[in-house]
Amino acid sequence: MEASFFKNNREKLLKKVKDRSITVLFAGTAPHKSADEDYAFAPNRNFYYITGIDEPKVIFAALKFNDKVEEHLFIEKADPVLAKWIGESISKEQAQSASGIEKINDLDSFDSFIQQQLLQHPYEHLYLDLERRSDDSVTPAHIFAQKGEKLYPYLKCHDLYHDICEQRLIKSKEEIDNIREAGRITSEGIKHLMSHAQPGMKEYQLEAYFNFVLKTQGVKDFAFKTIIASGKNGTVLHYSKNNSTVNDGDLVLLDLGASYNYYSGDISYTFPINGKFSERQKLFYNIVLKALRETTELVKPGRKFAELNEYTKKVLAEECQKAGLIERPEEISKYYYHGVSHSLGLDTHDVGNYRDRELEPGMVITMEPGLYIEEESIGIRIEDDVLVTEDGYEVLTNDLPRSVEEIEAFMEENRFNK
């Protein structure tokens, strides 16, 4: 991503903050695992969206006084000894190039910098990203807010979380390109997995073929924890043990995604391990595919987001009544018990208040109907990533076989060991 993208994001955000304000955002740190080991670091997504920096501990500060904005980054000092063990930390020149921010400071000067600014100018407002998902999810921003309340009680603290989330909801061309590429790599991984699929394999062996494609294409992380669910496991929405044997005749439900430049791909896919759908599996697969295609056709600016799931439920209920699975439409909740869509971006379940609004150009959403028939060990979910355009939609994940006939033909032609 070019530094201009992040600079533009900052300009939009800082127009929303009041004059005489200090805005502070934190990259975060990796949580501790055990002994001398930490979990892998990933930047706070709001911080990354504003700065383009993906190094731990970095702090962004913006001063707005008399409607003039001054931006600073605070990074760790170079440590030659530590560099021999884990590599060099980001340099001032690298930070400038990635973010477009010219003023780069040492991290250990941050506290004195804030104190000095408050002595020089009568600031009145402090803006932080105070996202909190649970009582124990204390972030550097929360710690700084408590410190600010104690040391600078005259500063009025504001939460920037929702402003950043709202801004992230509408994607730029650069973001759409990243999501498209994440979807392409994910699709390639699915096809590689399918081409090596055989009855009797373990779910984790199938997962390994998916992982291979991602790693060979330079993908460093997954969009979320991979789901490889065979048979009855496919009726558990977030099954991720991936340790069962895939038996002959099982359907395999995949829900997986590559992370590309921190943007997520998210595809659900269902196929028969032996290459052929049974008649019963085919019946319900075609119902889910019908719901996917018809609901996707509804996507356009001005359409209420909630309408998508209502239409999906309608299609599934009508078709399952015809199939004799249910007698009344409301019984569909036994076999379909999640929403058909969510926003997609830097987070797989991306942020922003999209559920209570109309679709707008630049939104990227998933489309993922499913049926989960535990008593028949049939779990089916089919998912695409969809861009809302000026006059309709574009499917960003359209290079996979989708129909029963296409899937069976692919399995017949491409399986490594028939």
C-alpha cells in the first residue's frame, strides 16, 4: 500500500476531531505465550489503517491547534544486540516511507513529548481508540486514558473507535484490490486441496494442502482460523479442531481465507470427498446454491442490509418445504441459524455499523447461506465476497467451480491420485 493511502485516511479522520486536541493511537504488542515466547504480533487494525505501520509498540500522535495538524510517530530505538537475535526494528526512514509521516521520534520520549505539548499549548481534548470487547481487554489506549484522567484532568477524553470504523466501512480501490487478491489466493488453495482430497484422509491433511498454496504465495497469516469440517462436523458453525477422519461419502465444508496485506479473503465451500454428490446431498446443495445466487442478485446501493438475510431465509424455507425437510417456514431456523452476510476488510468480520443501514458503493460484504442437517450429517455453506458497485454488485471470488456438475467434473479431472 502506498503511503498516500494512509495519509488520506488520516486527513479524513483528523477533520472530525476538535481543535485544541491531541490524538493518540497505539500499534499494540503481542501477548505473552509462555516462558520466553510471545504470540505472533499483528498490528491493531485501526492503527494500521491510519499509519501503514505494522511494527509493535509504535505510537501515533497528532496535534491539532488553530486548525493546523502536526503528526508524529514514536518508534523504538535501534538495538544492535537485539537485532542479532530477531532482526532490526523499523528505522526512521522506513517509518517515514510507509506512513508518509515526517516527524519520527524515539519511543521513550513519548511521555515527555506529551507533557511538553501540554505545557506549551492549552489543549482541551484527547482522542483515543477505546474499543473494548470484554472486561479484561485492557489495551494501551485504556491505560493511557486512565493516566490522562489522573495527570491531565482538564483534558476531555473522546473515543475515536466508531469514527475510524465508519471510515473503514467504505473501501478504496487499493483495499478492494487487496481483498480481491486475498480471495484469489484462497480460491487457489481450495482447488489445490480438492485436487488432493481422498476418502480416509484426516481433515488436517486437507488443511495442509490449503496452507501450502498460501505459504508458497508469500501469505504470512490467515484471515481467521481455518475450518475443515467433514460429515456431521459440518453442522457446527465454527468447528476448527480439524482432526477427524473424512469418510467415504462425506461432504467436506470449508470456511477459510488468506490475509493479504492484512485484508481478508473469506470463502466457504462444500464438496464431496469421493468426488460425487449423493442424491440427498445434491438436493440440499442446490438449495443453498439457489439461495446464494438469488440473494446476491439483490445486492445494490439503497438495499437494506437486513433484507438480504430475510430473502435467504425465504428461499431456504420454501425449498426445504418442497424437499419435505420442514413443514412450516419458521422451522428453517433449525437448519439455518446464522446471518447471510457481514462486512469484510481488514477484519474478517469487519467493523462499522452496516447492519442497520442501506448498502453503499464501496462496501464489501460476504454472501454465505447454509443448511446444517445434523441428523443426516449434511453441512453445506457456500460463500462469496461481494463488492457493492455504483449500480449493483461484483463478485470478487468467482473463479471456483460452484454447481454440482462443475464440482464433480473438477474432482474427476484434477484429483492427484484417482
